[in-house]
Amino acid sequence: MTVCIGAISNPENSIVMVADRMVSTFDGLVTGDNAIFKLNAIHGDWWVAFAGDTGVVTPILKRAANALAGDPGPTAEHVRDVLLSAYDYERIKRAEATCLGVFGHTMSSFLQKGIKQFGEGMFKTLCDRISEVRLDCDFLVCGFELRETFMLGPRAQVFTVRNGIADDFFPIGYWAIGSGTQLALGSLSQRQQSFRLTTFETVYNLCEARFVSESTYGVGRDETVVIVQRYREHPLLLRGTFIQAVKAIWKQHYRSMPSAAMPAIEAAIREAETRQRQPSNPTNSSTDQT
């Protein structure tokens, strides 16, 4: 229950990430707004936003950050692999606790000895249960990688990790996760958001998408956090009065009816009414008599 949005801006080689601060329980009951910071740095050049069960998020991000700590400039592929590995590790731990712990098995010992101990039928049943174990968390990742040709400089990237699968959204230049995803993406599409826009335009469009998504159940309606990151620079944190000012301007404009459209609509209706009042052309329904 949340909305997190990320985008890249090529003109200034920057990334922008926006998120609410809503926290929900595992069963979907809202427990509090302004409760948690959902934008996390796992490397100097890489940020991760998350949606879902906070209980598994922390160990996954810590494991990923530790794996990236010695890499001065990780590629997007390396960051993806690290996050997927951390996700799989926690999923295995969850499966061991929920499906195998009562039998005293780890995943490794179960795969080695399980079929002999439990028999083929029970072994298959346990395998089916294990395969159904999922972690209720999604990740949205933005960052910079150095290209093989260093003269080209760093390049911003955006991708997601959902259900243990990574999806690349670099060609689009933005994406969102959480329960507010559909409304946020619809808003960004309407604004024709792309990596060609400036950082300033991208910040506004992402803020607008976050405001639009508030009508979705579970999306926080109070504080918004915005991170602007340029390569190897300190991140810029925008929140509080800035967000309130942007939201006030947005409300004023999106709720106002464009006056220029009214005369055109009125003229079209008047014309339709005039046509409706005109008698229809009589048709010759008589038949020739011979």
C-alpha cells in the first residue's frame, strides 16, 4: 500500500524519485501515514524505493548494500543481480521457516535427504508449498552506471524487482510501484514524461503523479519525499513546505475549468440542437403502380 515513482532526466543526467510515507500491515490495514522513509541508498550512485512488507525489506537492502560496498562503480546488471540474490536468500529463509523448520531441515538438507525421508508424495507436497512462498515486497531502483566507453560518461538507469524478477524500464525512462501505480503511470503518460525532459519538469510531473495517486486506497495523503540525485553529487532532499507549495499550485490548475473550451462546447451543443429541430427529409415510400 504505497506509491513510489522514479524517473531519469538525460539533459542533466539526473534521477528523481518520489514516494509517500504510508505503512500498512500485512493484511492491508493502514497503520499510519508519515511513518517510514521509503527511499534508500544502497550505494553512492544507486537508490531503491520499496513497497510492501517492511519486515523483509530491511534485510534485503542491507544484504544488497553490503555486496555493493566494495564496488566503486557497479553496473545496472550487477545491481540487479545483487538485489535478486538478496531477494532469493530471504525467500529461502522464509520458506525454511514456514515449510521446513518444523522438520529441522534447511533448504539444502531437504533437497538432499527429503525424498528419502518423506517419500515421493510428501516431498512433492512440500516442494509445492515452498514454490508458493513469496515475499510481499517490490523494489524500484534508480542509479548511474559507467559505460564501457568512459568518454561517454555515466548513464542513469531505472528498473524494478518484483516477485524475484527484474524488469528494465530504461527505454521508457520512468516507472512506479505500489497500489498507486496505475494512476501514477496514467498521469505520467498524460504529461508525456520521458528521459528527454529536464530535472525541473521531471520533479513536477512525478509530484503530480504522486498527488493523483492519492485517491487509491492505501496511498499516503500527507508527507511526500523527493530525492534528486546527480552522478557523484550529494542527493538533494525536497519535502515539507516545498511539496505543499507545489501541491497547492497543482490543485489550483487541475481543478480549474479551461475557459477557452467553453465557447467551443456551447457552439457544438447549439449546432446539434438546431439539427435536431430540423424536420427530416421525407422518403419516397410509395410503390410504382402499373
